[in-house]
Amino acid sequence: MSTSTRSLELLGLLQNRRHWPGDELARRLGVSQRTLRRAVDGLQELGYPMRPA
């Protein structure tokens, strides 16, 4: 899965439900928690406000 596709899927999941456990998001995206953190960091760099629960 490309980085942009992963980011779009992550945004879609976050639109459906605001709070997710990191391990559940990683599982749904089929990535490691490290890759999930990088995807979240990338969205933050683009201006999406993200914060841990």
C-alpha cells in the first residue's frame, strides 16, 4: 500500500470514529505501529490536528 493510500485510509477511519487504540488502527491498516506513527506524523505535517487520547 502506498503512503498516500495509507494516509487516505487512516483519514477515513478517523472520520468514522474519533478515538482509536493505536494497535487497532495499525491492524485495520495492515501495518506496524511504527508505520502508523509515521502516517500520523505525516498527516500532522500536512496540518491535520492529531493528538493522543
